[in-house]
Amino acid sequence: MSVAIENFVKAIYKNGKHDDNDTKPGNIAKKLGISNAAATDMAKSLANKNLINYEKYKALELTEEGEKLALKVIRKHRLWEAFLYKTLEMSLHEIHREAEFLEHETSDFLADKISEYLGNPKFDPHGDPIPNADGEITTKDNSTTLSKTKEGKSYIISRLMSDDKEFFDFCAQNGLKYGNKIFVSKQFSKNKMTQININSNTILLNEDFTKIIYVNEIQ
């Protein structure tokens, strides 16, 4: 498959997993930085290849074959992120940027070798689940966004869902890392802000951040 096709089905899959996105061609075009017309043409082409279901003015849906392809690309991407983070100690933004290129040049054989070398990880350094060799995500996600947490509760950061460099730089500077513990000291519901304590520091985050930081409550 071409890079363009792999990126298109991956975008549909990932947009479909986000609460605030949908998979209409216009949204996929925006995500990929292409024109609406180009997205529509690609959608029609992939429908002919039985990778997506296309209906004018409707959200795009992956077929079983299309989802399998998307998960195969995502597996390679997230394995590369885990490998680069562990072996080269690259930043969260850097590993995402490089994995965007490497995912398309990686054979299934090499992906399996990387997974074996890393101990077959279930999650990448952002907290995103890594599909197995059969294209299945075997982990359960019980996390919630930081914006929906309760005051006076402690949580573990389970996912940083972004590809923005400034966001990751901020997280690195403030200890907001997958697996780290935080305490929610205040929810400012009217102003859509959340105050947390981490590593003896108090941080006030706006909704732009709290909607893309996922956590699990510590029982």
C-alpha cells in the first residue's frame, strides 16, 4: 500500500477513537493537510478497494480489511516510538515525528523483531496501546480525561494524546509523564481549568491540556 493510503486509513481510525472528532472527509483532510476534494477522491478510491465504506455527506467507516491495515500501520508506529524512546532517549515529540516516517518502511518481520527486543510492550511511551501481531488491541482502557476527574483524588497518568511539540515540552518540564502520579486539588468548572499537584508542584491547566491528558484513578 502507498504511504498516502496508509495515512488515510490511519487517520480515519484515530479520528474515530477521539470524542471530539469524526471521520467525515473534511475532518480527515484537515488532519492530513490535504484539500477536501483530495480527501473525497481518496475516499472513493479506497471504497473501490474495499478499505472503507463511503457515502456522500456521511462519516467514513473502515471495513474489516481497512481497520486491519490501519492497526498494522499503528503497530509499527508505536513500536518505533517505544524503541526510539528506550534506546536513544529521544523526546516524546521526536519519537512521534520519526515514527511517522519509519512506519511506512517497516516490514512485518522487522516489527515483530522490534517487539520481541522490547519485551512485547502493551503500550508506547505516550500510553497508547500497541496492537499485537494479529492487529488486535488486547488491553482495556478504563481511563478518563483529566477534565473529568474529581477533586481530592489521586490519579496515574495513562495517556498523553497529542502530537504537539509545545505540549510535550510542557509535560517534560513539569513531570507529566505516562505512569506518573498526580493529585487533583481543584476543578474550576466555570473556567474549565484543573489544578493539580505533582512532584510537590502546583500546576493549573486549561481545557486544551486537560482534554488530552488521560488518567486512571488510584483506588
